[in-house]
Amino acid sequence: MPVPANAFVNVATHVGIGWVRYSGNYFHYQFGVSLPAPRLDPASLKRAPHLTLKARVGIGHIIIVRST
């Protein structure tokens, strides 16, 4: 799922068997992070869309991609 380039993203994932991939890095089992939109000043960041992702998979992979 492409995430808008200017979005502030909160991510919480859990994978039973598999991995989570974000920005070329692989994480196993659980991954939780806030991902502010790059190059936005605080006022623009406050107005930017906010997205909360809670993803869980028993067996498989979760891949998070931010669009450019």
C-alpha cells in the first residue's frame, strides 16, 4: 500500500513467522515507529495527513512503502 509522501505515519505490526520491511530494512516479529514526513516544518507537519497502520499476520510478510 503506497503511503502519501507528506503523511505522518504511526506503524505497529506483528508477524508470527516472517518479517516486516520498511525503507530497505527488515524487522522480525514486532515493529513500532512513528514516521514523520520528510522535510516538513512543524506547522506543515501538523496539517499533513496522519495515518495509523496496525498490521498483523500469522505467517507472511508486511511491506511498508512511502511514495515519492
